[in-house]
Amino acid sequence: MGKGGRVLCIITPYVLTIASLICLIMVGLGCTNSSSGSLNNLYFFRANLQNVTESSEVQSGVDQALDKLGQANIHVDDGDIKTALEQVQKQLGVTVADYYDIGLWGYCQGNITKDNKYDTSKCSKPKTEFWFNPMEVWNLEQTGLQNALPDGMDKALDVYKKVSKWMSVAYIIAFVATVIELVVGVFAICSRWGSCVTTLISVVAFLFTAAASATSTALFVVILGLFNEKLKPFGIVGSIGKNIYAASWLAVAFSLAAALFWLLSTCCCSGRSPYNHKNRAGPRPVTAEKTPYTYEPLGPYDNNQANTSYPPLPPQSRHNNAYEPFRHA
């Protein structure tokens, strides 16, 4: 099969590795560009605050006047996140967005139009080990309303913060390992040893891609249940994205398939020619070699021909030609 067959054997896992890398890139680009509608649809979790923002806009003229004079009696009960967000808008004049989408490296926010379309206004700057801190994003710390979150949310946020850091690291390792897999995969064309090394790297890429995908899925599913349990009574609803999980798990599938095909390439398609001689059209010629110290017959002895090299036959043996001289090879 030779080098050509070796190249064909490597193409399949190489293409699968590229597909896995593209999916990982899509996961990383989610919620990083406010002007891109396709990238804005790549989010792990969405917090919908539309009911809170609509109710905060309905404010009596007396309340507005008191707010301007600084005479408003601000009091928020523990766990009353809805009232706390309304007070944030009154005190700071900061408009709380209708929704917040959480990605891998940052979040995006925007408003929901009358025809129920999500219009993204801005996205945060991407950073590693990102986690969405509602106390900071919703300005609850700045207004001294740290007690606004319901019971149990503080512990849940602490767990989310720690797990999200591991999730970010896992995605980074998966991305780097996949890139290295592509680079080393070029050398797999030359020999099975190259395939062996590439297979080991592909296994690492697959394990971290699977770990990152499983972590993100489990993490935000748990947050979704707790979020809706604690905050839905106040008009804040959470939901899970679909596109980013599809991209992440497709990366896992492509990475697994690539690892299997890399392993297969170590067992076949060596790249060496089956013949090492110049004549490749026919079968390999077989050469015979004489064995040393053997004798060959000279043929029947002719009594009429003089032979100066050997003595003549004895008289008693000239008629039956029983004597046949041999020569040394």
C-alpha cells in the first residue's frame, strides 16, 4: 500500500480532530460579541428578568418625587430580590436588563422587544475562570442589598464559582490538547510510532473534552433547578441553552471517533513497500547458489579423444565405461 495508503489512513482521524476543534471554538466564542446573533445564541444559562423590569417601570408620581428628594423609605426584606432590583434602579438610575446570558468566558445582556425578540445590548469582556456573580452584575453589593438573595443561594453561588473555574480549565486543556493532536498527527503519516504518540494525545483531548462537557451540563442543570425554585416566585426565570451544549457534546463525539481511528492507524497502514528490490512488476527472483566442495560430471569418456588432463581409463574398464572422472567445482 505504501505512503499513499498511509496518508489515506490518517485523513479520517485528522478530519475528525479538526471537527472537534471547531466545536470547541464555537463553545469558547459564545457570549463574546454583542453584534453577532449566532454567537449570542451560544449560552449555557439565561436569566430572564423581564417581569421585574416591567414592574419597576410602573412607579407612581409620588414615589418618583420622593426618590428625587432622597426621602424615599428604602426597605427590603431578606430574600426579596424583586424589591431589591427595583431599588437598585431607583437609587443608581441603572436599568436592569431584561435578560442575562451566561457563556464560558463572559455574559451578555439585553432587552426583549414587543415581538418577543432578544436584542443584545452589550457583552462583558472575556476572561478565564469566569463566573456570573449576580451580586456584582445587578449592583446589589453597591447598594448594600446583599440580603436580597433567598436562603441557600449564597452556598449555591459559592459552589458554582468553584466548579466553573474547573470547567474553564478543562475546556482550555481540551482545546490545547486538540491543537497538539493536529500538529503531532502530521508526523503520524511517516510511521506507526507517530500514530502511537498521536493516539495518546487524542485520549487526553477526549477525556478533558468529555469532562468539561459533563461538568457544564451537570452544573447548569443543578443551577436551573435551584434558580427557578428560589427566584421564580419573584418573577425571575432561568432557562438552559441548547446550541452550546450541542456543540460541546459534538466535540466529545468527534474527539472519541478521532481517538479510535488514531488507534486503528497504529495497527495497519505501515507505509512501507512490500518489496525492496527494483523490479516491482513481477515476483521476486530466486537465485541459486552453488554449494562449496561439490563435483560435476564431465560426461562420458571418449576413448578416441586424447585427454591430457586426466589419465586414460584402465584397460579393464574401457568397454563398459564404468569409470567416470569428476572435476572439482
